Amino acid sequence: MTQTTPDAPVRRQRAQVKVRTLRTDRWWLVPLLTFLGLSSFLVYGVWAIIDNSYFVDPYIAPFASPCLATSCPEGARLFGLAPFGDWYALPPGLLILGLPGGFRLTCYYYRKSYYRSFWLSPPACAVQEPHGKYTGERRFPLILQNVHRYFFYAAIVIGLILAYDAVLALVHKPIGLGTWILVVNAVLINAYTLSCHSCRHITAGRLNHFSRHPLRYRAWTFVSKLNAKHQPLAWASMFSVMGADLYVRLVAKGIIAFPYA
Ligand code: FES
């Protein structure tokens, strides 16, 4: 064992695993499933951005909301507005993709999962990694992951807009299956957003005396409970947003057409 004195420099390097792995369990299963899950999300997202069937009254597909381009159908525009002029000819979903996308990309949980499953750095505990050196997130480009808290602010707005979309569908009669799908999705997206580690830090992370800030303490307690479920909420909200988006598009294309769809 290496002994360090208080004045000795701390050696920042990975533990050296001399053999490929010391593990005898199926350690590769979780990284593999994570790789497949995240890849399906990426592939679906690319398709959804270029697909034009994102609105059928009263539903708007979550990947295209808020719809801010002039090309958005009248009922799909957020508050009836289209702040981007006629010059914008690309898919409307591209305008807002960076905000929820950046939020997930820089999420602490997703970072762990794609560092392991895509970069194999390392793929699992006590498993050798293919990379020769490790610099963590102290240098460019990974130091940019620190912008996560700013994506969190944007994600709060996006979550509120998805909740607004669900309420618009709720007040539309008759209520269809799509309404409940949008409601469940809005709940999961907002629960995932509020369970964010940055949110927990913002609510009361720097307080020394909870007793002097009872409201922030209550908010922190609530967020901490959600935070303990951050990983399952990350997956549940990812599949719910894909499912809700696909459902709306299938209704818009006429592929799903049963009464009260
Ligand atoms: Fe995962 Fe903020 S840490 S969303």
C-alpha cells in the first residue's frame, strides 16, 4: 500500500488493473444495455427532428415543443407566437433540441453511464480500460460539463412547457389516450428535472443553518427524496418522452386512429 504524508503530492491516476478483469459476474451486461438504450434514444431523436408529423390538434410531440418557427402549424405555436422569421427553414425541433439535449448530455448520471458504456472508461469497476491516460473532467472539452447547472435552468422552462402542452390537451374534449400519455410524460420529465443534483444544490446546498431557512429546507428535503431516484427517473423520463413523441407522430400520420386516440 502506498503511504502518503500530509506534504506529499497526491498521485492522481487510475488504479492499475494488470489483468483484463478481476470480476467473475456478468459485469458487461449493464454497460451493454446502457449502450443499447442510449443509442436507441439518439437514433430516435435524429429521426424525430427530421420528421414533420409533430402536431395533431390538441397534441404536440415533445421533441418539437415549444414550436417557435413560422413553419409551425397555427395551433402548435407556443402562445400563438412564432418569433423566428420566414428565414428559418430547418425543422422546428432543431431550435430547441440543444436545451433538453444538453441537459441530459451533461447530467451526472448520464455522464457516468456513457463514460462507461460508450468510452469504456472504464466499462465497470475492476475492469481494465482501453485508454492509456486519464484526465477526468479537468481539461477541455470535458471541463465544459460544468455548464450543467445552466442547462438545468433551461430544463425547468422546457418541463413547464411540456406540462402546459399536457394541460392544453386535458382541456380539449373528448380526452384521448394521447392526453394521458402527455400528462404522464410531463410528470416524469419534471420529476427528473427536479431530481437533478444541481437542483438539490441550488435549493439549499450552501446553507449552514437549515433552521434559519425553513422553506428552503423543505424544498431541499423534497428534492433530496427525488434525487435518490435520479437514475430510474432518468430512464423512465427518457422512454416516456420517446413514447409520447412517437405516439403523437403516429396519430398525426393516421397510423393510430382509434376513437379518442
Ligand atoms: Fe442528472 Fe442534473 S444531475 S439532470
